Amino acid sequence: MSTGSPSWRAAVTGSRPVVAVQGLGFVGAAMSIAVASALDDRGEPAFDVIGVDRDDPSGRERIDAINSGRFPFPTSDDHLRSALAAVRGRGNLVAGSDPAAYALADVVVIDVPLDIDWRAEPPELLLEGFTSAIRTVGRHIEPGTLVLVETTVPPGTTERVVVPALAEELAARGHRPDDVLVAHSYERVMPGAEYLASIVNYWRVYAGRTEAAAKAAEAFLSQVINVAEYPLTRLSNTTASETAKVLENTFRATTIALMDEWGRFAETVGIDLVEVVDAVRMRPTHANVRTPGFGVGGYCLTKDPLFARLAAEVLFDSPVEFPFSTAAVRINDQAPVRALDRLEELMGRPVTGRHVLLLGVSYRQDVGDTRYSPSTTFVDAATARGARVSAQDPLVDRWEELDRPVLTELPPLDDVDAVVLAVPHDEYRGIDVTAWLGEHRPVILDAFDVWTDDQRRSAAALGCTVGSIGRGTPP
């Protein structure tokens, strides 16, 4: 347990089922709150919840945050913060690092990462950390426990990694492999303004390794999720459920990559691709057409398109080529470099020796998460070309990946040569362009349709060179 945190044994009432959530990252922390917020037919808490993380600096920081009633990560979701305060007030959510908590659990929800070294050639599946976490659970859980895997994993992981790892640990303690119930139900968590709602008010797919496991998963999820409005979808087996998540994210990543070439075309021939896409979206079958932007970031879309290829090779020993998915990862990874090229085009000179202000370092709007942010790629590339880059983000004050501070307030533009709008935070759409620019006239690149048309026009009217990704100057 983290020093000074309440004992999880004292927090378990004995009158309610116990849910242990393994991993208190961006998914697990929110899931812990969602489960603890679930109420039974009498309006009482349905579960006692224990959030479990590693006994290391980052794990202890997350544990202490939750036990203090603070969400461990920056968030714009007031409902999530209020829900955390409520469940901490009721006393049915506590966090700690002692894996013995799993022995008390009726349900263990797995929310630890399964990583890929996706920039290696060839990409490498990193199973060790995930498997070790599963083994830790297996060393403590009791017969009858439901182990629900929420982690996005290569198809086949539940059947070929989770089940064998649990079986070995159970056998070492004299239990049969089938004494526990194993199921998969992938999360669709979207950090941001609707963080909590993306768990409780959203559709879920699930599958069980056995009929009993599927029924147990359905019963548990039905208590946490608003199934009256967002019914569950059961698939035939866990590999199918795992594939559904990977395919979802691959579809998104691939369509984003597709728009990169159309953005180049729009810039070349002088049309506004955002305007074109808005017209195309009027057709219901094409409502989810993407627009070009600054690139893909975060923990999911950067790597998930490679999962199926690696699953076929590593878990099934039957390699299958995924040329579109592989190309999508490569194209999206290089999108920030293309934005840098576009900036130099607008400036009419290399960025060498120039001061560039980057607005937005998180991987998406209204989220304080810099994991695999495209802004990291941009800064690395711009610095390599000799630019001096300052960074500002309303939700990030420290850029861990680059080990550098981040401005949280908009800075003055005294010596700024160029401004790159990289993340569509709400704050940026509220900028009074005339007041902020004052007498300064930096080159402005709106790399992700961040500013409104009026903001871009105001900057241009003042004499700034203004350009966008996916927008060309009309002939």
C-alpha cells in the first residue's frame, strides 16, 4: 500500500461483491470510478472497488491521488471528478499496491497495457509485462472469480496467453484451470469532456471463454453500463471480441492516413478539403469521413493496426500480411513531419534559427496525455532542422517524453517567427486573434482545423501568412 493510504481490507464491507481493477492508468482509473459509481436496485453501491497499481513512483502517485479524491490525470470532465468525490465519500473505492487484494475479488478487471515496439523493424510484440501482470492475478484469485480483460490485445491473447498463465498459477496452488471465469470486453474510453460517459453510456462488446464466463461478464457489465440505452453485444469467442477492437482502431487509423494524400492534393490545387469533407458527410453512409490533420497519437491508434499482423505471426504461427494497416501506421507517424514541411513552405525558408511556438502537445483535444503525441515527432524534427521550439498546452505543464516544461498560458509573441496550431483544445478557439497578435505578424499554420474561419481570416487581414493542412490557396 502507498504510505498513508487507507487499508483496502477496511474498505471492503463484506456485504457487497468486490471488484479489483488491475492498472490505474487512463482506462483503469476511470473504470474504477465507473464501477464504484454503479448502484443496485435500492440505490446503494453495487460494489466495493479496489484499484491496484504497481509499487513504483508512478503507481504510488496514482494511488495517492485516488485515495485523496483527485483524478490522477488532467481531465476536463467535471462528471468524472464529481463521481470520484462521491465514491470516495461513500468509502467504496480505495486504491493500493498490494496484490493480495485480488484474493478478495469476485471480479478482476485487467487494465494493464500490452505494448508493441511499433517503430522497430520489424515491429515487436512485448508480451512480458502483460503476462507478468496476469500471473500476479493468478497467484491470488480464488475459484469462481471472473477475470475480465479490457486491455486492447492482439487477437488470440486471452485464449493463448491469459488462460495458460492463469492456469499455471492456479495449478501451483492446487486449483483447476477452469476454476475461474475468463472473459474479454474491450473498453472504448475516450478521455476528454465525456470521459466517464464513454464508459457507462456507450456500447460494449464482450465474449467469454466459456458459457459461464460469458454470463458472468454480461451480469457484471449490465450493472456498470447503461444497457437500457446502450445494449451489450456478445460475440462467439474472446478472439472475435479482441479482433473487433483491433479492427475498430485500424479502420480509424487507416482512414486518417488515407486523408493525408487528399490533403496534399487540396493544398496543390487550391481547394479547402475540410469544406469538401463536410459536403461528403451529408451522405449518411459517409458521415465518418476524416479530415487531414497533424497526425495520430495516443496509446491506441499508433500501434493497434499492427496487432493482427503480430497476432498471426506470434500467437498463431501463421503469418498474414497487412499492407494497408502497416502503411497507415507509417503514414500517420510521419504526418507531423509533413506539417513541418508545410510550415517551411509558408515561411518561404527553412526553420533553421527560427522560433516556432507550438500550441498543443497532448495527443488529442481536452486531454492531458502526451503518450505518442504527434507533437513529439514535430518537435524532434524541427529541432533537428535547427529551429527553437516553445510549447504551450492548457492541460500539460510537463512533457515527460521530452523532459521539458510546457507553458500553460499563452505566451507573448515578441520573438516568435511561426505559430503551429496542433491540437484543437477549446481554449484555442477562444483566442482573440487581434488582441493576442498585437503588432506581431508570425507565420501561422493551422495543422488540425483548430481555429475558426473567422480567426484565420482575422490573422490574414492583419498581415499574417496563414495556412492549413488540407487547405490550399485558391487559384
